[in-house]
Amino acid sequence: MIAVLSYYYPLLIPLAPLVAAALTALPRRDMSDGRYTMGWWAFVAGFIASLLILWQVAQSADPIRVVLFAWPWKILPVVELSIDRLAAIMMVVISGIGTLLYRYSTRYLQQDAGLPLYQTMFALTVSSLLFMVSSADLVTLFISWQLLSWLLSLLSHNYSHVPTAQASFRTFIMLRAGDIAFLAGIVLAYHLYGTVQFAPLFERAVADPMQLALLGGLEMSGATAVALLIFIGAMSKSAQFPLHMWLADSLYAPTPIHALLHAGIINAGGFLLNRLAPLYALSSTTLHVVFAVGLVTAIVGTSMMLVQNDIKKTLGYSTMGYMIMECGLGAFSLAVFHLIAHGLFKASIFLNCGDVIHQNRHDPQRPQHASTAETDTDSSGWFTALIVSLVLPFVIVYAAHHFLDIAILDSHGLLIFLLFSWVTASTAALSIFHSNIEASVAVHGYMLVAVGLVSAVYLFAAESFTHFLYPEEGVVAAYFQAGALPQGVFLAVMALFVLSITGGWFFVYADRSGQRALRSGSFLTHLYLFFANRLYLDALALRLFSALGRAGRALDRSRVPFLVLAVIALVIGGQSMSWELSGDSLGAVAGVLICSCRCSRSMSST
């Protein structure tokens, strides 16, 4: 009995939210408060079990496997959970944040009549996330992936609000677009490699680097084709450009949902790439595409964030794309570290956002921070801050190399980290400089020292986390080599970042000097409107869907599709059966066509 419990106790982690969902779904009004408390304790039990699992997998490099059942299905003979270090870390993050959000939601929506349904859907979402990260094959992962797409649209919650209901439907449809490509990738993977289980899939992909013939005599490796299709699914779930349009509309949902969304669901794309890292490492082309999509998403998302006048949209657009960029560079372990930091950070600020919205609804006249008046800037202070922001990254890198023993000087990571540190230091310095605060030299010094410590700790933690997640020798180096950009492209991207940071410094200086660049009719005004209207992609998508709808209705009233389908069916059937057309067979063909015409006439008249 003890052996059975020790074997199956990892199931407690994904099943605990299911228990909470069952409790809140009970139609017993007399225990409404009690069942939420019991559901919360179920979450706590799952979180404690996830900590035990993390401690257990940290002692060994082998994953924990729990066979759920076996069946005579060729594509997937065994359904099991596989909990390695990546899955264990994700389980701790998801169950921990889920426990806090479940408790928070109980009080946050205590006066809402739909609280039981909301809590039930919330618990089911957390359970689906936990099953997804512990899946041992693509089919089980895809089923959980589908449940997340469905539950995310249902968690919009306020269906009596027309824009919320429309956003819910739009979210569901846009996620379906990525899921179709994801499913096609799974089908192609099984066709090429004969399995959908992760371990044998990776082994066969390495052992058999097959090529696929495309149109025009072009060829593509099987790993590239599978990875690209699956990445489209990751793009839709993680709101990557151009499949990001559902994110802004989904922000009508309660803030705890967006805390969970950014802590788990949006991170699902980054997790998927990390789970399939051995497959993506076989295709440098796919990794370059991943990096390009992440880079464009980061630039577009940050630009749209700066022009929003809604606090939730500002938070929703921030930090988009960075995790996918890291995956594209082959830095899969850093992407997971960023995923965890991003999840904790976004969950906390969305919950604080909910508190701010709640207070302003109860006190609309609540005083806000007044904007400071423009004053003449001191050029010497600006120049000093710029020099310090440039020097600080080199100090951090020197300290990391010589005192923390991190080999960073002989790789592309040196320039990347220098730019990361420069951005951080510039943000800290400009936040004081732009706000007209009369800060002393000591204040600037304290802030820059804090930035240096945070950057150094981040680098050390990321390095330690990398060794924990991939203890095998050479795995991390192979991933970095697969994702390494061509030298010219890498230098061009670095130059783009340098120009953007430098432009930010000079733009702030001109703004403080009274040289307002944003004037009516100027280029920046049009650029502002372009990003404020979300690149006009929403209007373009609406017109496209309207045109497709009109085309579909026109085809529905036409007789042409029936004739075309009948001819195609006959051609395919004739090729497969090698018919020799005789008088009788020609008569049969004519009969089929006449029946199709009559059928189409009757349907069009109806």
C-alpha cells in the first residue's frame, strides 16, 4: 500500500485543483464559504507535493514517471506523466501562484454572483497547466493545450458586457488558428518518426535527419518542418506577433485571471519550446525564425505599451517577446529562468493593479500623481548619468568573470549582457532624470549600485539555474551553437539596440530642454497614432474575416462547389482504382454530376 502511494503521489499535484473545482461546483449554497476554504487547502496540498517532487528530482537526473494507463492505440500505447527538473520547477511555480490567486479571487469577487463558476473554471485551468507541463508525449500535451484555450475564453467571466463576450469569442478563434498548425506538426512528427513520445521522438530525429521535398525543387529537413508548425501554436498561445491581437481584448477579464495568464498560460509557448529543445536544436533555421518573431514582438509590444491609456493594457503589452527571443538564441535555460521571474513579477503587478482599480472605483475623486512642470535641464548632470550608465555594465562583467567565475568574455553572451546592463542602468538613471526630482549624487549612486547588484545576482542566479536544469556536459553549448546568429545579423541586431538606447537618452534630453518633439502633424504624432491603434491590424483582421464570411455565404448559395467536389472525388477514385472509362462508367459519371446539380439547386432554393 505504501509502495502504491509513493508511486502515485505525484498525481496529487494536478489532481488537487480538480478537487477544488469539484468542491466549488457543488450546488450547495449553505457551504459556499466552507467549500472555498476546502478548495484552497486542496491547492496548498498540491503545492506542498510539488515542493517534494522538486526536491526528489534534484537528487537524480532521471525523471519521475507515473503510468496512468495503457491501451492498444498504436500512436500512443502508454499514457504517463514524466516529471523531470523542468516539469518539477514549472509545477512549483504554477501550483504556488495558483494557490495565492485562488485565495485572492475568493475575496476579490466575493460580491459577484458568478463566483462559484469562476472558481471552478480557475481551478480547472490550473489543473490543465499542471497536466500540460508533466506530459510525456505530444498528444497528452496537446489535449491539455486545447483545454487551456477553451478555458481561457470562458474565464472572460462578464458575458453580459458585449465587448467582453466578443473578446472571448475572438480569443477562442485566434487560438484555434495556432492550434491547427500545432496539430499538423504533431501529425507530421508521427508520420516522419513513428512516435509522439518525447524521448524516442528526439532519438529518432537525431538518428534520421530526413529531408522533405517542397515545391520548386526546394528541400526542408523534417525537424525544421515539425518545429516550425509547432512554433505557430506557441506563437498564438504566447501572443507573439502577428497572433498577438487577442491579448488586448482579453483584458476585460478579472485581474486574477491575467495574473494567472501571464504567470502560466502565456508562458506556455516558452515552456513548449523548452520541452522540445532537443528537436529545435536540430534546426538552426527554426531558431532564427523564433528569434526574429520574438524580436519583432518585443519591439512592437513595447511600442504599443508606451502609448496605452489603460493600466491593464500597459501591463499586458510589457515584456512581450523576450522569452521567445532567448529560446531563439538557444538560451533555453535562461528562457525558463526568465519565465519564472516574469510569472512572479506579472502576477504581483496584476494583483496590485486590481487593488488600484478597486480603490479608484470606490473613490473616483482619489488624488493622482501630478505631472511635474518642464524645467531647463543641466547638461552636465545628463552627461554624467550617461557616462555612468556606460561604465557600469563593464564593471559588472569584470566582476562576474573574475569573482563569480562565469565564463562570459569569449561568447556572444558578452555583448548581450552588456546591452542588458546598459538598458537597466539607463532606465534607472533616466527615471530620476526625466522626473525632475532634485536627486543628490548619493541618490544616483545608491540607485546605480542597486542596479549593479541586481544585474550581478541575476547573472549568477541564471548561471546556477542553467547548471541545475541541464547538468549534462555539452548540452547547453550545443543549444547555443544551434541558435547562434550569423555574425553580420548579430552585429546588425546589436547596432539596432545601441541606436535605440542612444536615441532614448537624447530624446529625454530634448524633452527636458523644452524642445517638444511631439507636435501636431509631425512624424512622431503619426507614429503615436499608429501604435495607439495597434498597428491597425485589428481593423485589417476584421475586414478579412468579413470578406471571408461574405465569400462563404456566396459559396453556400452557389452550385459550383458541389460540381468541383464531385469532379475531384471522381478523379481521386479513378486514380486509386485504375478505372477504364467505358460507356457504362461514363454514364455513371454523368449521373453523379446530374445528381450534384440537382442537389445544389435544391439547397440554393431552400
